[in-house]
Amino acid sequence: MKTRYKLIALDMDGTLLTSDKTIAPESLRDIGWAAGQGAQAVYCTGRGVPELREYFSQTPMMRYAVCNSGAVIYDCAEGRGIAGSVIAPECVRPILETAAGLGAMIHFLTDGESIVSAADITHMADFNMGVYQPMFLAVARQVPDMKAEAARQDGIAKINLYFPSPELRLRAFEALKELPLKLTFQEIASLEMTARGVDKGSGLRLLARRLGVDMQDTVGIGDSDNDLEMLDAVGCPIAMGNASAAVRARCAFVTADNDHNGVGLAIRRALSDDRMG
């Protein structure tokens, strides 16, 4: 029997990915099972396309990605962006000045590139991002000067700032909060920025409209605060077992954690009980 749910939005880090940044075979099995029930899983992540590509070959059943925290909608099968938004150019200079004043690592994400400073990538642990250093070394374009790089860009979909401490992140938030930006705390001491009004929820709504799917017929699974807008948007929101308290409070139920196939268990439960939403 086919399920009412047609679209399943999956966060990546802390959700679909295990602690060692792989996708469990059980999760792949259950996503494939969902496709057989008429429910298409999609990426819904803060990551950019370069940081997702290594997983595409494992997930041919996942055609679409809402990436860069909703700023880019990507067709994984055709290898192209199909919609997106960029940060207003007048916001970039104050972001860079704030980052420099507080000793932050700057990370640009466009619709096809991940860009960082060649100097910063060598010591990402100092910015509480050491676990991601191997990925950045593999996929990011390293440049000598992020300010000069910003001047060359036609549009930046997302900017991440990685700080040595949460206290410095909070100071940056206070300095930038009046700009037309969507600001989100992530990881230990990271600040994510997209254009105002752009988040995982808005990106998922845009994709759903393109696919002709009603938002009441969607499932969302996430673990951290940058998933809140996505979870608020879907018909059936599900928290991972390792989710923040804020995420748990917004969700229909809590599944297992990301090291115990929480995604797969959540998918099977939601699709087997349409009344959950």
C-alpha cells in the first residue's frame, strides 16, 4: 500500500551521516524501501554541493538536494542547480570585517563551490571544526585572500564563520544581526549566514512546489537548530535521538540516534502510520 507521504527531507550531519561521516547500509536500505512506497528522499542540509558529491553515487534514489541551508536547490541527476538565492553584496564587507576582528575562519559556498583560506584550512581544530578538515582538504578551493575572492564572486549563496569559542560567535551575532541575513548557530562555535528569509524550510517548500507535492505530505528528519524551519514546514517532523532539546520539542516523535539507523527507523515508522502527521 502506497504512503500519503511523497517527500522525505533528510539533514546530513548528525542525521543521515553517522559519527564517522558515512551513510549506514541500513539507512540506504530503508531509503530505498521508501522509494518503493512512493516516497522520495531528498537531502536538506547546510552543506554545499561539493561537500555532498561523494555521497551521490551511494544514493541514486535521492535525486534532489536542498543545500547551502536552503540557498541552492540542486538536481543531483542532471548535475545542476535549479533554483537559488545569494547574500546581498552590501552584507559581505561587514561580515568579513567582523570575522577578521574576531579571528574567525571564513567559508564561502556558491551554487557549485566551497571556498576557504589556504592558511585557515591547515588548523581547523582551532575553530572547533577539526572533524571536517579531511572533507575540506578534499573538496574546498583554497585561496590566499578571502576578501579578494569575495570581490571576484558574482554571488555567494552562504557564508559560514567558524570561531575559536562560542563567546566570539555570540559577539559576531550581535554585530551582524541587523543586516538582512538569516543567522543560525551551528556546531560548537559556527555562525551560518544566508539571505534573510532563506532557510531549509523555505528551500524545501520551493522544491515541493516544483515537484507538485503538498507540504502536509512531507516528512522531515533532523537533529540541530538549523533544522527547525524545515521541521516546522513539514507534515511529519521527526527528531533524531541525538537532537537538541529545541528540535525534540517541535517533533512528532524521537527516533534512534545517527549511529543506530535513526533515519531508517523513522522512515519506516512514518510511512507505516500516516496518522503521525
